[in-house]
Amino acid sequence: MRSLFHLAYNVRNLEETRAFYKDLLGCNEGRSTETWVDFDFFGHQLSLHLGEPFKVENTGRVGDYMVAMPHLGVILEMPEWNALAKRLENAQMKFIIAPTLRFAGEVGEQSTMFFTDPSGNPIEIKGFASLDSVFDA
């Protein structure tokens, strides 16, 4: 079965949102109106609507980090993750968690980076050597 993930949430400014998701992250823009815009978020549909963003708190313990909950993200294979990490570093992204490797040598080894969009919505981008290993236990 083939399926795509869809997520809709609020942002404060559509032009800042376009600059971030399209120009910085490299997501293709889809349909839009004066109050929302869709993006192809690494193969999934992200619908961003004008409004007050959701409240977040650093309540999620992952390894040595407390991460913002709720948050959204995507898992990329390492070549794509490395390219995005480099692009964000070159753009001087203010990271919550800078690009790093965690669980080294363990099942679930992954690279991660955490940051927010211009409206403060937290985003995590994970990198795995193979997407086939994401659910290994």
C-alpha cells in the first residue's frame, strides 16, 4: 500500500514560511490561497495555514536531549541528510540540536538535527544509512 503523510498546522506569515520551506529547505510549493500554502515536504503534504502556532514544551527525552513536543520531521537517507545539514549550516541556521550522530554503533543509529521554522514550529530531520532500518529493534 502506498500512502503519503499529510500534516496541517499554523504559521504566522506566509512569505516567511515560503522563504523557509521553499528557498531554504528546498520543498516544492503546491496549491495556495491568501490564508494557506501547501508544500511537498520531502514527499509528504504539509499544509501551512495562517494562525497561532501550537504550544510546544521540551518534554520529550531522547538520549541525552530534551526535545520539543510536539514536533514534526522527516527521515532521509544519509546523502540527502548530509546535503541538507550542509545547506542549513551554510545558511547559519540557529539549531536547537546541531547536526549530530546519536546511538552510534547501536540499532537505531541515526543522525539528527533540530530547528524551528520562522513561526517557532519545531522540526527534526533524521538521517539513516538505510530507510529499511528505521523500525529495527
